[in-house]
Amino acid sequence: MAIENVILATDNCRYCLMCRHVCPVGHLTRLETLTPHGWGLTIASVRRGQLQWDADTVGVLYHCADCGTCRSHCVTDQPLPEAIAAARAEVVALGLAPNAAHEVAEKLLRWGNPYKARAAEPARDEGDVALFVGDEARHRWPSALDAALKLLKAAGVEPVLIGNGRNNGYLPSSLGFPGIAQDLARATLDELAATGATRLLVLSPGDLFAFRQLYGERLGLDWPEDVVVEEVVEFLARQLEAGSLALRRSDDGQAYAYVDPTHTVRVEGRWWAPRKLLAAALAGEPRELFWRRERAHPSGATALQFTLPHMAMMLASARLEDARQAGARLIVTEAPGDLAQLSRLAPKAGLRLQGLFELLAERLP
């Protein structure tokens, strides 16, 4: 269900510091304006006529990563990220959004993705199980998709591919273009319905958040009641427990760390599955990042990679430094967007990066 008057959450957040200590952008910039209560205060002040939307205030508004960390640490569940997205939509309507946001919106409107001038491939089959590919797996890290399909086949599942090259709707919603987000979401829902699938697998917590929560809260769209959506990593972990999936354990003893993907904090309890799979595939000592699990920070695989790419790279660098300080030599994650972000800096940090699905596929008997 869509949240009514969501922007009013800023009245509750503007002087509250409950989540300030976990905000990744606040950590990096050390600017009070660029923290959850700073964004809340800015939006509320504009609504009160104490500020106006101009280059400075719009710049503040678009510094938020929309990672969900603030809301996940709020005991009263204030939907501040959703309020910030709504405020951005108002800024877009006023014609004051950054040029970079409009450039991404134009690509999404034309191609359904911001990466390549290529429309999504339509689903070609019907089946009980579908897999949402998305634009990041198709255009940024396709080996994750190939490996995931190999693992699913080993577990006895050959899904129908949908959304093959299409954004899940999160990106335009985050940038302030809910109409484009709704169009993309409806295209995915129509394609899903055409397959007849009753189960939808996804490759990342970002996709799971979009389908389970964002569609309803931000876009006012209902998820089909007869379709269960779950992450591939959770499905594989359950298959491993049931004995339906076997993995050969590597004798490589180097220390490794799992990097919880962007949006992990928006999917409660999902962190056990990738760690269980890694423990079955690697003999090395697992190391944990400080910003992990329920307080996991994003890698920059959000709208910031388009509007403020230097900030996105700072977030990626911070994740790598967290892993390095934990003593890891190998870092593993599965979300295609995070892999693309981290791959640009991992060699300079002296870390080896590997996709979780690719690693597991190599360990199949």
C-alpha cells in the first residue's frame, strides 16, 4: 500500500538523531547537512517557506544514497527514504533536478536501462519459476547471471527469464521520476503474468526490496498475491541444507570477507544464506566487515553513481577499506551492481574480488 502524505515524515526526522550514526554519506562527508536529520530538516524547511529549492538545497537533497540504512535503524519506522524520493519528484516537477538525473531518466524512458541503447529482451517461454535478470546483470556483470543459471540447473530449476535488461524501477523512483518507475514496474508485472510463474527468483536484495516493498509504498502497485518472490542465494542455501545442491570445498585457506550488497538492510534476515554457501565452498577463515548484515553500508550502486559518481566511488572505497582492515584478501558479493562498483577499485586496495555465484559455480561437482 502506498504511504499517504509520506513527505510529512520529515517533520518527525528533522530533529531526531536516532539513525545519524549509521548514515554512510554522513560518515564520509562529516557534514551535518548530509545526514538523515539534515535531509529531513531541509525538506521540512522548504515546506515551511524557510528555504527554497535552489542549486544548494537541491544539491543537498540529491546527496542521499537512498540506501535505506536510516529507516532500518528507526524504531518508529519513519519512511525517510520514501519522503526524500517524494521531495525529489517535486523538484523534478519544478524543473530543478540535476541534469544528470534527467539524462538517466531519458535513457530509462527510451531503453528501460541507463547503460546501453538496447531494449529488454522479452520472455520467450512459460513456466512455474521465473528469474528477474534486470539491467545490471545484463549490462554490467553478466557472468553473475550465467553462473546463477548454472547453479539453479544443478538444483533442478531452469527458470524463465524476465526483465532481461530492464531496470526494476528503483532507479527512476530514487531520482524523482515515479511515472517512469511505474511504467517499468508494470512492464515487469505484465511479463511475469504472461509466463504463468508462481515463483520469482531475483539476483540481489535490491530487486527483492523493489518488488516486495517499493512497488507498494512508492508506486502504489500491488504485487500479485499468487507469486512468491525470493533471492537466489536463499533458494540455493535451502537446497544445500536439503542435500539437493552439492558443493566441493576449496582447499584455498586465504582469509575472505563477504560484502553484504547494497540494500541488504532493507531485507531483514537475508544475511545467513550467502555465508552458509561460502562456508560450504571455501576453507579459508571468514572475516566480517564492521558495516555488515543489519548495518551494512552500500557500495555506491545506487543513483549516486550517475548524479554524484565521486560519492559513489567513495562509498565503494570505504567498503574495500573495511574489508582490508578486517584482514581479508578475497572479497565476495553477488549483486551485479556492487560487483561492478567494487571491481573498479579492488585491485588498488590489494584485494581480489569474486562474484558469489561464479565462485559457487566453480565448486559444483
